[in-house]
Amino acid sequence: MRCPFCGNVDTQVKDSRPAEDHVAIRRRRYCPACAGRFTTYERVQLRDLVVIKKQGKREAFDRDKLERSIRIALQKRPVDPERVDQMISGIVRRLESMGDSDVPSDKIGEIVMETLARIDTVAYVRFASVYKNFQAADDFEDFVSELRPTEAADGDGKS
């Protein structure tokens, strides 16, 4: 593994342990050339996924891009970081096990929204606002009104 600090290719593993609910291996590494320390993660990859964008463009699936968008949606929310890692690993496993290596971007978005809806509704709305390209406050109101139970179902009218 190449050192990210000095580029030396002869780095040493100092510690290895399971990570992300035993789905990955976390390795602490040391570079003897510059004395730098860094962490790497090793994961099983079932297949190389290709994302088919809405415009038809194809690009390699990027787990880090998925993770960044989910973490942005969950920013300042009371969700354990380990749970987020498990969620991301679960989404990737689900995509890899779909049977096809070509995955439409809207399918990825739907899976992320479905998962976020179970974990944190605020993060779900945040992600949806970008994914569904909300343009005005009315878009938020319409989307959030679909999340709320109808007042008629409450039986008492307005609260």
C-alpha cells in the first residue's frame, strides 16, 4: 500500500481488526520512510458496479460518493456513525446482489431514500430534496405532507 504522505510503496500493517459489523477489515498502517500513520479499509467486492445516469452516461460506482451524500443528509442528526457505516454497507451489498452490474442512478436513490426513511426522517427529507430536485418551498410542503398521517384519520380534526 502506497503511503499517502510520501508515496513510499513499502508500508507496514501495525493493527488489523474487523470493522463495519464484520463486513470490512480496518488496518492501521505505518510508513517507515516518513513515520506517517494512516488507516485503510478492506472490503469484499462482489462485482464492479456501473451507474447509469439519467442522461444515459455511464460511470463506475463510487462508494465514497454514496457515503458523502448520506453523511451530508445525516449531518448533525443523532445517528451513531457505526449505524451509518452498516447502512452504507447494506446498500452496497443490496446493489451488488441485484444480479446486474449496470445499476440505474434512480434505483440507487430509491434504495437510499427507503433506508434513510427508516433511520431518520429529517435526513430522509434532506436527501429527497436533492434527489427529487426541489425548487421551491411548496415542493417541501408537498413531500412532507405525504409523510404525515391525514388529520381525518386522527378523528379529532385539527390539533
